[in-house]
Amino acid sequence: MAFLPPDNELTIGFAHAAYQLGDEFAARGRPIRSFEVRSVDELRERAPEADLLVVSGLWRNDLLPRLPKLRFIQSISAGTDQFDKAEIAKAGIRLASGQGANERAVAEHAMGLILTLTRQIHFARDRQARQEWRPMIGERALREDELAGKTLVIVGLGRIGLRLAKLASAFDMRVIGVRRNPEPQPGVESVVKTERLAEAVAQADVVALTCPLTPETKGLIDAAVLAAMKPSAFLVNVARGPVVDEEALLNALGNGQIAGAGLDCFNEEPLPSASPFWRLPQVVVTPHSAGETRAYEGNVIDMLLDNLDRLQRGEAALLNQIV
């Protein structure tokens, strides 16, 4: 039995502050009513009309009692920590993540941050703003570096982590993975349990975070882990801000415990103007934009249509099923 009625009886709501999901959906020619909102307030007003919602950051769990028609939520993002899964299941609503929609983008962004830090492109940009030509450097430790032979520790070996491992291998880096289940993975020299994180990062020239935010990963990168890293090592976070103890990271950067960081996500977003991270020259800040590319809307709509067809056929399994 179909979980959803036919197209002519459905309404889809698209909710995102910036992405053009409605336009992308309309271009597919599927004859389904839809609306698009750009704020939480707009979503509160229009969401009761929807049989399906395509949403992520604008979602609020207190919406649930007000959504009598809702049958399915397609998350725009890979992360689903903002959804109360127990309450969604209790309401008889299905939920699927956007996992994979941005795996190339986030892995490439992480690689870009690694290259920026090791090639000191951020320092070059700072000098450009001052119209300052840097002379050649005699002291080797102060020069840009090469990636070949360096060790990358990837914390979280899902789709993004494995794609990053593939990119790093193309630069002749040695890759160590950290995950709960330490099964061998392609392109990864060794995989260790999360309990051995400090041991792994002690070998790293770069530590990259690509793990989901869960109770187990919240605060995973704490003072002890940062203290285990080399003073010449970099931290790259394209996961979620709360995976890192920000106070401990600021201390480690200030004390020279690590050489620098590339950060795409923070505990508070947008990052407040008073945050010290803005003013640290050895830190590269990007505005949680790792997954944001010109291809993103198309990738999400592909997933939505796949799951829509499955639900209309009465299939139990969804693509990236959460609930």
C-alpha cells in the first residue's frame, strides 16, 4: 500500500534561507503543488499545508503538533541532529537525510583548507591586502610545506571521510582513519577505534574532522586530544562545531600547541564578530559553506524524487533512511 497519495494530491514545502530548491524542483516537470519559504516564521505559517517538507536548518521540533498532513521529511543536509527522531517516528512521519548530496563538496573543501594551511595561502592573502611582497625565507620551519609523505588523520570515515582519503592519497599522503568500528577501508592505511584517537593524532600532520555530531562525538576534540597533536600539526573541521571544545582549541592555538586550524563550523553560527577565531592569523574561517556548491540543489532534488517514488510505491526502505 502506498504511503503517499499520487502527485496531484500532494503539496511539497521547501524551506531554506538561500538554496533555490523550488526552482530546481519546478525544472524537473513533476506536477506537484509546492511552496518555498526562507525563514522559520514563514515555515511556521505554511508548513501545515505540506505533505512533504524539504528542510534542514529552519526545522523546529515544536512544529510537529501543528503538521497534521505531514508524511515525509527530506533533510537538506547530511546531519539530522536537529530532528527529534523519536517524536517524528511517533507521529508516523518518515525522515531521510541528505547524506551524499555534499560528499564531494565537503571533501574538496577540507582538501582546500589543508592546502591553504600547508601552502600558507591565507598568509599570502593577508600580505596581498597590505600590498606586501614576501621575501624568500631562509628558515625551513617557516616555509610552505608539501603534502607528500605527510600523515592525515581523518576522524569519521563515512562518505565524506572516504572521499577525502581518496583525495589525500592523490597527494601521496598517508591516511589513518578513526571510527567506532575499525574495519579496513579503501585508501586508508589503517583504521583505529575512537578510543585510540589521542594515539592516532600524535602521528598526524593534519587532523580532519568529518564525523557526524552525536552524543559520542560532542566535545571529542578536547584539551587532551589537542595536547597529543604535534606543534606543527593543523586541525581541519568540516563536521559540526560542537565536535570541538572551542575553549580548548583557542588555548592550544594561543599556546602554540598546534600550528593552525581551518574551521568551517562553530558552536554558534553565524560566528559572532567578537569571536577570537576571526583575529587569529593562523586560523582560516569559512562560513559553514563546505557543502555549498552550484550542484547542491540538484543533488537534493534527486534524493527527494527517489524517496518520493519509493513512498508512492509503498516501499519500506528509503534512500538515506533515518526514520
